[in-house]
Amino acid sequence: MKNKLHDLIVNELNELLKTKKEELRKMRFSLGVNKMIQKPAQYKKLKKEIARILTILTEKESLKK
């Protein structure tokens, strides 16, 4: 997954980030309603994926300068 993310352009990364953040928002909403997360490992994985995307976006921004 990491290598595939580096191959994406900035617009694609932004779209993927938007999608992942929406998934995270839905998980957090279900946490508030159900008082527990159905798949805690998936929650943690999703947060890491978002962090990776943000890191790659930052790297690409610094390369532009």
C-alpha cells in the first residue's frame, strides 16, 4: 500500500484522504451510538493510513518548492 500511495498524484491523494476521513467519521459516529467499535484493529489501521497519506502529501509539497 505504501508504494502505491507514492505513485498517486496529489489530486488522487486528496480524494483518497477525503474518503478515508469519511470512513473514520462513520466509525467514530458508531462509537458514539454503540459505545464500542466493532473492529478496533480496523480503526487503528484507518488512522495510520490517513497519517501516511498526509505524510506523502507533505513530502510532495516540499518537493515542489
